[in-house]
Amino acid sequence: MDIVFVKQLAVDTVIGVYAWEKTIQQRLFFDLELCTDIRAAADADDIRQTLDYAVVCERVTTLVQSGPVELIETLAERIANMLLADFATTQVMVQVDKPGAVAAATTVGVRIVRSRH
């Protein structure tokens, strides 16, 4: 299986459980991996036969900015569900980094892997 990936997609959004977090935007970073078969696209040199990472990034950004949530876990699940439902992929990896959430760490976050049922 082939992988189309995105590393460190930066999205500013309202995220967090604390009252002060609900009044500001914070920058999150997303790493995405979408399993697919790229052979037909490669043979035809045709973007319509593969996963367009620009479209993937646009859809993820829109989803993340659609409304405030408290947990990055919630965002990871929503993104994975959307990618599996709307794109030609059988398995996805979604990593969400929240830099600055813990002062002593460069970043914290979650990474999930989900497959089509």
C-alpha cells in the first residue's frame, strides 16, 4: 500500500479545556498519512486518480476551524472519520501536536490510526 502524507499542517483554532483557552486561538500542527494505491495516477500522470493533498489540507483546515472543541483527541477522531468517508483511502494516521501546552516539552499530542470497517 502506498501513502500520501502531509507533515506539520499548521492550523489556528480555538482549542482547550481551560476558560482562558476558549478566548484565544492556538496553533496546532497535523501530520496525516492516507493509505491508497497511487499506481494508476503515476501511470497516467493524472492528479484526478490520486489523493490531492491540497484538497486534503483544505478539508482538514475547514473541519478544525468549524467550531471550538476542548480535546485534540476529538479533532483527531473527527479528521480520521472525514478522511475515511470522503477520500479514497482505506487507512489513515492522524497526529495532532499542541506545542506550548506543557512548558517543559517542545510539543504534546496524540496519534491515531483508523481503518475503514
